Amino acid sequence: MNTITKYTLAAIGTILAYVVGAWLYQKGSQVFFNQTIHESEYRGIVITSFFLYIIIMAPAVFFGGYLINQSSLNNAFKWIFTVIISLVVGLIFPFLASGGQLSSPEGQLLLCFFIPPAFIIGIIYKLLFFKRTLQTQ
């Protein structure tokens, strides 16, 4: 697979992961607050979160995956650590925005928005840019 195709698929996957997070945010508002979000409120939240997502979260997950990919770890550990890094990056925004109260309804709603896309981006990175290390005995 050539480089242009990899980066195109990574961009498409990143946008689709964001759409999943936005959809889960809308569904989470129905579960946690028993109400739907008004169109104008939802649009503002989605646009604001999109900039945080594209500017900070997606590059942080890709950079963490890149650092792990360059290490000399076992292949299985590379997969595990990439998932862990992506989940930690996905936890940062809800933790900061909810003031550390992740068990509150607002914190749970933000977790719905940021954790699944971070996980999906980590898996997409590994599927597209995984480098195997040769094991010598």
C-alpha cells in the first residue's frame, strides 16, 4: 500500500471516528439526561469539540503510536501500548473538562464523546502503519 493511500485512509478513518463520537454524545445525552440536545446546542458542541479533536487529540494519538512503533518492543506489546496510549489521550479531555469528576453525568457524556474515537484512531494507526520487529533467538 503506498503512502498516499495510507494517509488518505487515515484521514477518512479519523473523520469517521469523530462522527462515531458525536453520535455517541447525542445518544449519551438521551441516556444520562433523558432529553435530546437542541440542534443549535449540539452544533456548537460538535464544532468546538471537532477543533480539539483534530488539533490536539488525533495528532497526540498518532504521535504516541509513532513512538511505540519506533520502539523495539515485541509486536504484541506494541499493539497493547498503542491502545493504552490512545485511551489515555481520550481520557485527558473529559478529565480536564469535568474537573476530574468523571463519574458525573457530564463527565460520562464527555467520555462517550472522546474515548471511542481515540480507541478507533489508535487501531486505525496500527492497522495502517504497523512495523513488525524481527525476533532473533
